[in-house]
Amino acid sequence: MQNIIARVSFERFEEDVDEYRQKGRSMTIRENLELWEKEYLSPYASLSMNSKGRLKPEEQCDIRPVFQRDRDRIIHCKAFRRLKDKTQVFLTPEGDHYRTRLTHTLEVSQNARTIAKALKLNEDLVEAIALGHDLGHTPFGHAGERALNRVCPLGFEHSIQSVRTVDRLEKDGQGLNLTYEVRDGILNHQTSGNPHTLEGKVVRFSDKIAYIHHDMDDAVRAGILTEMDVPAEIRAVLGNTPGQRLDRFIHDIVTNSKDKNDIVMSDTVADAMKKLRAFMFERVYTNPLAKAEEKKAEVLMETLYSHFLKNLEALPEEFRNLISEGEQKEQVVCDFVGAMSDRYAISLYESIFIPKSWQI
């Protein structure tokens, strides 16, 4: 049966190629790849040739389809590079193997690509969404996000800020001009989101799977809990190790989403994941040992925000330009402070507020 399907797909591909030849021109590499998607991917997949387009129309690349091009733009942007020095869960941990916002992003991408490939969805699209989903995250993880949301009258939410980062802040205010599908997936990657593509839904699940998986691993490494602390009813469904749980989550999604116009888990695994997440909130995410430094981080973020709101002239030129172009000053100060890495925020705070010895 598979050989018959492959032969029919190849014959259709050849027919499409012939159409281009009859028009008097050969196909570009991009067009070849777009036709491959059309013939090979699931009927529920998002095809590059059917993208709803970009905020600003631009000429197509002759090599890369649009979602691959978006992926490349995200990888090369400054916000992506800053993720390597942003907190995931543990602030300034002692050790080389704790996750950062960048390693979290890469794990989300890997989970999403595995699921997408198995379901014959658009792997370039899930990768672009996954790599861009946390570009707007603050330093110091959710502690930094809470602080800015508290002091800024406009509020602050990292998913919205991630879209603002790719639309407005990157490339000195020009933005990356990404496709609708990537921007939609980034905006809706949280549990409360509702992505408009299956690829976006894959990333939404993959984000939760990734942080549950690696936060548990980091918590064990930190001595906050042991694998045997996980309730037996959860281990009975998901397994006894991080690897077993990750494998169970991904296999369950693939098995239950195959040949469907949706991305779903079985009720059994979804319930176990919900219970494991609740367990993690109780034992890790609100644990005083894991969160001992968060209040300090929140004070630091609030202080920097207040300082630059009162001293707009101290903002870098690219942010001052946003204000001169009509952007609200509160938003721009959030853009600047929220974009910092942990290390840069601490260094800037020290340079502004910590007295130094006189050099005589």
C-alpha cells in the first residue's frame, strides 16, 4: 500500500513539474520544496505556498519556503541570542547543567519537530514557532514578568511581548516581518492560547512537555526532590524517569492525533500531566529553596523600570527612537528592561545604584 501511495504522489509531483515546463520556465528550489509539501504532508498540515503572508509584502526567496525563512530569521536575531543568559526556573544556579531559556527553547523545538514529523505536519513551521515562542521573556523568568506586569500600567505578558519583539523591536525597529502562521503560534503558545494551525497546537503541547520534563530533572539535580517523591499514581501512567515521561507524552500525542484535524492527548495521560504539573507547582515552582532569590529579582526589575521611566534620555538610541515615533514611554521602557539578560540587568543595576570605591 505504501509503495502505491508513494508512486501516486511521485506521479502527481511530475505532473506539477510538467505544468511549469509548459509555462516555459524551470522550477526554483523553493517551488520544488513547496510541491513536495503539497504531495507528501498531511491534508491537515499548513503548506508554505498557502501562507496568509507577512505584515509587509516582500519578494519570495528562490531557495527557502516562507516558514524556513522565518526560522532562519529568528535564529539570527539578537533576542534569540539573549536567551542563553535568561533564567528558566532556577535563578543563578550553581552548576553547568541547569536549563536556561535558550536550552528550554531548543527542547521545545525538538519535541515539536518529532511530533510534527510523525504526523506529517510542517516541520519548518513548528520549528519557527518553537524557536520564537519565548523571545519576549524577561530576565529572571516569571519573576521578571510579574514585576513588569505589576509596575507597568499597560501590563506585561511574555507571549504578547514575543510577538512585539519580532514585529517591532528587532532590526532597529523594523521587525523580522514573519508570516501570520508563525506569529499566531508564538502568540498562542501558552495553555490559554488557541493556535489556528495544527503546528501551533503541537508547539503549545511541546512547551508544557518540555518544562515539566526539564524542570523535574533540574529539581532532582538541585536536591529539591527525588523521582520517588512523584506520586505513585502519576508514575504508573507516565513512568519513573524523565526519559520515560518524555517518551510517553510524545507517543501519546502522536497516537491520538494521527489522521485527525486536531492535536490531542488521551484522557489518561492528560490527567496524569495535569496532576504532575500540580505536583511541580507545589514542590518546585513555589518551593522557598528554588525561589529564594525571586523577590530580589522583582525589586531589581521594578527599580530599573522606575529609573528609566524617569530618565528616558538614558535609554539606548533605538528605544528613544520608538518614543519619538509615537510609542508610549511605559511600553518602550518595558521593551528595554524586559529584553535584558539576567547578567546585563544585574550589571546595569549595580552600575546605577551600587556605590563604587573612588579611584584616586
